[in-house]
Amino acid sequence: MEVDDLGGFVETLRKAGLRFRNDIVTGFGGKQILLDDPAGNPIELFEPPSK
């Protein structure tokens, strides 16, 4: 799932009690983190690099 502000979105979700598998990973292709849905399935949150 692509988002515009990954850091802000993750902070909001953490405050709501959602759990993540890792910390935000940053690279040349952008930023990403894995979130667990209620059934334990991973959902990737992704912020593309700035242009």
C-alpha cells in the first residue's frame, strides 16, 4: 500500500495499537515497513522516494 508520509502514518497506526514486523527501512527505492493485519498476514506500507 503506497502512502505519502510513511513516518506519520506509522506513528498514527502505532498509537492505535497496530503491530509492525520491523522498523522503517530506507533505501534508494524509498521507505517501507511491514504491518500485520488482524489475521497475521503481512501488509507492506511503502513511500516512494522524493522526486
